[in-house]
Amino acid sequence: MKGGVLIIGSLFWQDDLKIGKHDEIRKKWRRKHLLMDDKVLVKTSNRYGRFSQKDDIFTMVFSTECINRKCGTAFIVPLNTYCDTYQTIETEADALAHAEGMKGKFIAKTSDGEIWSVLSYLSNPALPKEQQTLLANGWKARLQLEGGYTTSDFRLGTEKPCIDKNGKLNVRWPVAVDLKLKEVVDSYDFLIATATKPTLYPSVKNHVTKILTDKKREYFLNNYKEGITTYQDAAIIKKLPGN
């Protein structure tokens, strides 16, 4: 099967896992596991929605509220190997989990035991049922081995959770921003991604306040520069100095 990574944040552009440590963990992961030159910009269900106490910024999450006009943009980047067994897929997922700072786990927890992210997948609706089942059963078994999680933690308000109990993303198959690349996007059999637990969907005003004080990661600005955006970005940009 042909697989890729759906990237909605700093995994795409940040080289170091720990800022200021120059460990190049993410840079090495991209070089070893991805074909960055073949990335495709897509529309998907991403927005800012997790407040990072450590960095005092809002980071990106998946949200089932974000469809149609509320879609954001992100990248699909192909894995540099085809996956002929589920074990190959899981090996690639483990590598992603290390790059995300999840210590190779599909379910990541804070020091006090709170789950903050889950490694998830999305299968192409056109994928044959046999392969759909192989992927679903393998992912389900791995999550059960790690203790599982509560799906309602991965939503805010009345929206549906962004992942189901077996780690599948509850979002539509991504659509290429450049419609000429539709066949490229649809050539993928599956995508893997990190579903982060949301804590607050910020207003434009609140988000701008945090962007102005983010001198360390410049998370929003780097996302925007690379093309990773949300439906709120145009309003945010207008309120930043110099615009």
C-alpha cells in the first residue's frame, strides 16, 4: 500500500524536537522516512485548538467542525517506501511517534498521566475492504495494547470527536488545493497523522495576543509561511502589525 503522512503543524518545518537543543530529530525523520519534494498541499479539517502551557501558544488540531468553508490547508507527504505488510505500516507510525515526542507510543501522556495525543490513520474510501480491515484491526490492537482512550476528549462542545475508538480520523479524505493533483492525492491508500486533544478554540483576538508574544517558536508565522493555514488566518493576518 502507498502511504503518506498528513502534517498540520510544526512537524513539517521544525528541525528539532526540543527547541534550542539542536537535536535535529524531526529533520532526520523527514530525511529518512519521507519524500519531501513530492508533498501535496491539501484542504483538510485543521484549526488552532490546543493551548500549550509550556510555549504559551495555540497549536494545531483536527476538528470535525472544519468542513467546507471552514477547511484549513496542510500537507500530505509520501512515505519513502511502500508498505506490503501491516508491520511495515506500524514501523513507520512508530517513527512518526518518535518525531512527535510521543516516545514511540501511539498514545502519548503528560507527566501527570493525561492523554494529550493519539497516533491516528485515515484510509482511502476506495481502498479494498480486505486492506481496510487489515489496517483497522492492526491499529485497534496496538491502541488496546496501550490502554485505549476516551474519544469524547478529542472534541470541544457539541462537535463529533476527531477520532474514533480505534484511531481512525473522523474527517473527510483530503482534497488537493491544486485540482490537477487530485489523482495524486487519491493514489494514496492510507495516511497517518497525529490527533491532538483540543483544549480551546481561540477567537481571532485571543490568538493574535499569543502570536505577538511567541518569540521562540513563531508557530503561527512558520505555519503560515509554509502554507499550513486555517479558515481564521486571513482575519488574524489583518490584525498583526504591519498589515
